[in-house]
Amino acid sequence: MIENANDVLILPLERFRKEQISAAKEARKKYDKETEKYCAVLDKHLSLSAKKKESHLHEADSQVDSVRQHFYEVSLEYVFKVQEVQERKMFDFVEPLLAFLQGLFTYYHHGYELAKDFNHFKTDLTISIQNTRNRFESTRSEVESLMRKMKENPHEHKSNSQHIMEGYLFIQEKRPFVSSWVKYYCTYQREPKRMTTVLFDQKSGGKVGEEESFILKSCIRRKTESIEKRFCFDVEAMDRPGVITMQALSEEDRRLWMEAMDGREPVGYHGYQGRSKVYNLNRDHQSEGVAQLDVIGFNVVKKFIYALETRGIDEQGLYRIVGVNSRVQKLLGLAMDPKTCADVELDGQEWEIKTITSAIKYYFRMLPAPLTTYQYQRNFIKAAKLDNPEARVTEIHQIVHRLPEKNRQMLELLTKHLANVANNHQQNLMTVANLGVVFGPTLLRPQEETVAAIMDIKFQNIVVEILIENHEKIFREVPAGVCGLINPQLQLSRRRSAENKAPSCSERPLTLFHTPTHSVKGEHRNSVGNSVGNSVGSDLQQQRAPLSSACNSSSGGSSGGSSQGLTSRHSLTSNDGEADPARHSRPNSLLNPKSTGSITSSPQPTSPASSDSIPASVAGRRARALYACKAEHNSELSFIAGTIFENVRPSREPGWLEGTLDGRAGLIPENYLEFV
């Protein structure tokens, strides 16, 4: 084996050095050469006088643009090659070494015990190499795709934001009898209006000297006829006297700097002479996704999850197999439209499992920001990079409870479902690791598409894996470190949820989607049954009335006295499966509130006050329904959220009121109403 070490170990490493590292060095030489060429052309171009003929200036601009484009492409190719070498060395170097060691242990029979001890490490290392290779292939394709996008549309991938601007500027430094233009690397932070400059020297290879900063007072574009240089603008500082004249690299670059600094046009200026464009300092806003973390979103996700867990939890490749895009968008459009949401039936064969899973993933991608928010994204990634597994869980536990409440609730709903999927991985082949690969880039998608963001994909997957494996601890226990940051009323609500207690009226979940049942032939199909998942929470109740009104319109049609539409009686249930505290069974003797027979008291509801505590002054008042309700007895009224009742008065039954709807009197749950 020692004699074959040259073939097994040395030659592969030598080949890697010649083919990969040498190629990277050549790319570096090419990059340095193009950099020097571009800087020379740019310096020459910026020295042109603005008083030259327009045609000559246009020709010079075109030449610079051509050189800049070539330099841009060479830079991207160099970055791509460096990234490729960095990734390749993780397996092209380790794999020959592993092969050599494996052969060495096999050859030496007397080292059997040592090889046996090494076997576990070898297995883990083999798996790690394979995972690294797989990640390399996917990462390489992503980086190559990003490079292609940046070549085709370089302006769309500039990392500019409304809060910061950075780049090179030439600053005019005035001395007695002479002035010179010096190149600086400048950074501007919009919030404190702070401009930071540091001297840049191309020959020495970068920044020189210490940073200097000042607070911006104003920024005004410099008129072309007032200075020989092009692309200039003047800035004034709060903490230093005088005007500072700066030169941008191009007209577009000057526009970006002035937008960032809220620059103004010179007095009397009404547009560029001889040009069709009007200078506009208004920043374009990116279009946001149509999905929101509101009542509609929560109920759509609950409905989809219920369908998956009852129909397709064992289907192989769940969430891996992608549905037809047109079908996915159609399903989401119908489910998120208040006019059609009640008619969407997921119990039949109309919608495939892969269509529903793709709709869930598409919904989370449509959110304006990822579920983990951009604010805490880097915190999640840093937590995933910790070496200690327990520290990872602890840190992610802390971050989750700093998320906005709607984000935390939706994340809890999703991870609980993914844990159920992973528990059936022997049938659906979707392990926790596979689910992390599917949902990592969605739940922690970056704000900007960069190579660094692509390299963080594996850590995004780790975060999702930790959330799934530890969802009980993460979402049911409030960490001590963030208790003071959470509203006390919200802590009480979380404790009740953790103890599986039925919510009170103020915490009542929406039950817009139910288990589908079929009525007699020719009648409308109603969707009635149990709500899936956790409650939306009291912070979403202000948005519930419009959606409840639309999504329960079909059930509201049975408010008449016909018993035929009430043959299938269901109690609205809370999340733990127990009867809803606001709706409880009543004996047959109570079917008619005017009956003279004996009355059997029903169980006391958990509403804040019984009907006995309602003052007589409420008699004859109007009230609005907070929730939709399906009548279980002829003496009760069916209604949808937002319904107005007339002549509301106390009832003889605890927890119930009497009211009139469309000329018919009946019983209404007390904690379903608010007086108007």
C-alpha cells in the first residue's frame, strides 16, 4: 500500500493543484490585468473636459462602458473560480486521503482493532463528503445561475438599499493656487446621515489611512457649466465648514448617490437640456407579495395541512414532488378569495397532494418577508453555526420567541405539521433532513441574492431541522431570557395554550374551515367540522369578520326553522378536541324555550359572565356576531360573523341570550356577541 501511495494520494493532490489552483491563479492574473486596464481607462475618461464636443463625449462614454463590461465579466469569472476551488478542496483533498487511509488499514491485518475503531469515523466522514459533494453541485449551479443573471442585468444586482450607499468618489481637494481630485471609498448611512470616507490607492492595493466621517447637511447637483469635471455634486456638512465637491463614476452613479442623500437640483433647474430624461429622485419600491399573515393566511394553511394529514401523510416524496404551477396558483387563488374559499373542497380527487404541498410552499414564498423575518435571519444562521448542539437549540429557542407573534404562531403551526410528516418518514421517505432541504431556503430566504447567501443554504436547512426536532420545547416553553420582552397578557395566552386549556371568548379561534360533509341530494354542500391546528390568536380577531362572513355564507343559509338542514349536528370544538366552552349540549326539554316542562340546567360555560349577570338594560338592544355559528337545535339561530341581531335580551339559560334575526327569535351564545 505504501508503494501505491503515489497513485492513490500524491497524484490526485498534484492533479488538483495543477488543474484547479493553477486555473485560479491564471484567473487572478487576468483579473489584475483587467483591473489595471479599467482603472487606467477610467482615470483618462474622468479627466476629459466637459467642454468637448458632445459626440466626442458620447464616444468616450461608450468606450468606458465597453471596458467596464469586460472588467465586470472577468471579475465575476474570477470570483466564481475562487469559490469553486474553495468548495472542491473539501472533497478533492479529503477523498484521496480517506482512500489512502482505508487501504492502509486493510493492508495491515494486525491493525484490525484500530481499523474497527476508525470505522465509525470513516462512515461519518463518507456521509459528510457525499453531503458536501451534493451541496457543492447544487451550490455551484446556484452560483453559476447568479453569475449569469448578474452578467445579463448588472444594474438589478447592485446591493443598494434605502439605508446605505457605498462606492468610489473623487473628492476635490483645494490647495493654494491648485486643486486636485483624490479617490476615496465612501459609505453613506441614511438614518444618521453620516458620510464616511477613506483614502483609496490603487497601486498599494486598497484603502490607505484612517476613516473620516461627517454628518450631511445638504446635497446639490453641480451644474455642468459650472465645473470642468462631469458627474459632480456638492455636499455640505453639519460639523465642518465649506462645500465639498465630489465626482461620481458615471451619471447613473451620481443619481444613486443623490437619491441616497436626498439630493436637490440647483436653483432654476427644470430638466436636462438636450435629453429626454427628467431627473427623478423618487426611489422605486419593490412590489410585495400578495400573501399576508392574516386570518385568511392562517385558515388557508390550516385547511391545507388538514387535507394533507388526513389524505396524504404517507405519500412518498411529500413536499419533494412539485405540482403543476398553473394548478397551484389556481388553488391558492380560490382558497385565499373570501368569495370562493368556502367552496374549495380538498377531500376529493380534484386537487392532488403535490398541488396542495406546492401551494403551501408557494404561500410562504409569497409573503413580503420570510416567516423568520429579515431582522433575525443572521441570528438564526449564527445559531446554526454553533458547535454545541445544545447551544444551537437554546439560541434558536430564544430567537423564536423574539419573533412577531403572528410569525411565531404560523411557524409553530407549520413545524408541528412537518414533525408529523417526519414521524411517518418510513412511508413518505421524508426525514427531518429532507424537510430541512425543502423549507430552509423558503423560511429563511435572504433579502438579496448573493454568493454569501447561497453558501448559507446548508445552515438554513439546519435551522429548520432544529425547529422540527425540538418544536415541543421551542414553542411550548417561553425562555427566561425573553420573558420581559413579551406582553404579560400574551404570556398568559401562551401558558394556556401549553396547558391545553380551552380559550376564553377573547382568545376564541376562528373555525372557518371544517370537515366536509354531504347533505341530501340537490342541496348545497356545506363545509362543517373541526378546525385544524392552533388558534390564530386574539391579535387577529379584529380582521375576522369579513372573512368569516364570506367563508361561512353557506352555513348561514340554514337559519330557518327547517330541521332537514340540521340532521348532521356538530359541536364546534377547541384545539384539544374538547367541546367548545361557548357551545354545550342541551337536553331535549330545552328545544323550545317556551315549553312548560321541567328545565335541566346545562353546564356552566367559560364565558366571562353568565346571563344572570347581564343587566336588564340590555333588553331590546342590537348586537353584532363575532363568530359564525351553526345551530344544533331548532331553538337556536344559525348566523355568520358580522350578523346584526335585533331585540337582544337575557335568556333563562346560563351563557345564552335571546335575539331576533330576520323576524325569527332564537337563542344565541352570549360570548359570540358584542353590543352595538
